[in-house]
Amino acid sequence: MCGNSYSCHGTGVFLMGAVAGMAAGAAMSAVMTPSSTRHMKRTAHKAARRVNEAIDHLADAMDM
């Protein structure tokens, strides 16, 4: 299939490197995701709390 064994060996090494790189990227993504998820949840919680406070202030102002 290949003209010489060197090019076949180089292709195999390239493919193994590509697979190793994808696996490393997936592992890093899995490790990093919980941290960013916690940050997003905390940010959403803060935003919801601020909206509730703004609604309370608006309701108090409308009662005056």
C-alpha cells in the first residue's frame, strides 16, 4: 500500500500522536469543566439575588 516503510511508519506515528493529543484535550476539558460550572452557578446565583433585591426595592418604592 505504501511506497516505503518509512512513510507508513510516519503516518502511524502521526495518527498515534493525534489520538494522544485528542485524549489529552478531552482529559483537560473534563478537569476544567467543574471549576467553570461552579463559577457560572455562583454568578447566576448572584444575579438572581440582585434581581430579587431590585424587585423588593421597586415594590417598596411603589408602596410609597
